[in-house]
Amino acid sequence: MGRLDGKVAIITGGEGSLGVATARVFVAEGARVMLVGLDLDRLQEAVIDLDGHIVSRRHRADGAASYIVGDVTDPAQVRAAVRATVERYGGLDVLFSNAGIAGVVAPVTDYPDDVFDRVLAVHVRGAFLLCKHALPVMSDGGSVIITSSVVGLTSDAGVSAYAAAKHAQVGLMRTLAKEVAHRGIRVNTIHPGPVDNTFQRSIEVAVTGASPERAAEMFDGHIPLRRHASPNEIARAVLFLAGDDSSFVTGSPLRVDGGMSI
């Protein structure tokens, strides 16, 4: 018996390292997963990768993972993704709102208006729209997880849009947790620290102006555990929030940051 046997999940940002790692963990635990993202080629690669893991674990050889191209800031595309999931798999139990972009690094006085708006749209409007259109069809007792960040608990100079978006997601999470508690649906945020992936490397280089290797070393110096997380470490924390192991956890920001926000 897997911890997510019979469950159906939507993962936005499904083509990124955290989305793929989480999908892999979910499928290995018996879930069926719909990946939502913008990059068709990477979505297709992710589903092929998941099929290999399905076969190796003797789960369904086809149909346990699917994808749909969709922009989380567009209500029609979000509705289409939710509808496609329910039509394909017959229900919905877990939402992992994981789509995100970094924006730029610049002081508030120089921050581009359009970039600020886009960062908030992807992170905050995207999470809002996913929950707005998925919760009405979601099974009672389900779980919603929103990817925030260590920056959603702290902040730093130059990341006003990203920090504002990540803090706003916590407010959205706390509101939703109260609104759907009567249905037994739990809503939580997860707050990764630096993760060993391309997304994080681009942020580190922009913040420090150093090479990727030197920038990573500099960030490690701010992490009590002295290293970056692997995508799989974050995925396992998402699994905890998605399954019954966290059955009495709602309205909570889960720190998975190596102690960075202490």
C-alpha cells in the first residue's frame, strides 16, 4: 500500500525540478498525476521519465501520469487543466501549486513594473486561480500545498517582487485553510531554502554577481546545514503534507530550508 494509493493530484510548474521530483514520489506512492506547465517538450520528457518509474515499481504502465500545457495566470487555462484531470482520472485529491518565476534582482526604486506584476501574477494569482477552480471539485479530506520559499518567511534586498509574492502566498494559505476546514481539506505552504537546481542557480548568480560555483558556496555559508537541498528532499516534504501522515496539519508554513530562516 502506497501513501497516496488511489489519489489524484495536480502539480503546476510540473516541468521544473521540484514538480518532476514530486510527481515521481507521488506516483511511486500510488497516485495518478496531472502535470501542468508551459514547456511542452519538458512536460513530455517528465511523463516519459515517470512511465519508467511506474514500470519499475509495477504500477500502471500507462495513464498514471499525464500533462497539459497551461498558464496558471489564465482562468480559462486553469479551468481546462482541472477539467482534464477530473475527466481523465475521475476525481481530485491533492493540489500542489508549484509554478513560479524568479523575476530580477534590483532595488525597489529600479524594479521594472512589468516584471513585478508578472512575478505576483504567477505566484499569487496562479495559486489563487488553481484553488478557486479546483476546490469545488476536490474530494473532502484532500490536501492543498503551495510552494512558497524561505523568502516567504524572511527577505533580502533586491527581491521585492519575489518576497512580496511568497509572503502573500502565506496569507492566501491561511485564509483557505479556514474556508475549507469544514470539508476536512488541509491547506499548507512549504518553504524550501536553496535547492540544487537551475532556478536557484540563476537567482544566486543574480544576487551575488559571482560564478555559479562561487555563488553556491556563498549561499551555503548562510545555511546552518551548509548545503543546498536536493529536489527529492523537498518532494518528500510535499509528500508528507499530501498524505495522511499530516492529517492534523493545516494552516502551517513548513520550513524545509536547512535552518536558513532560524
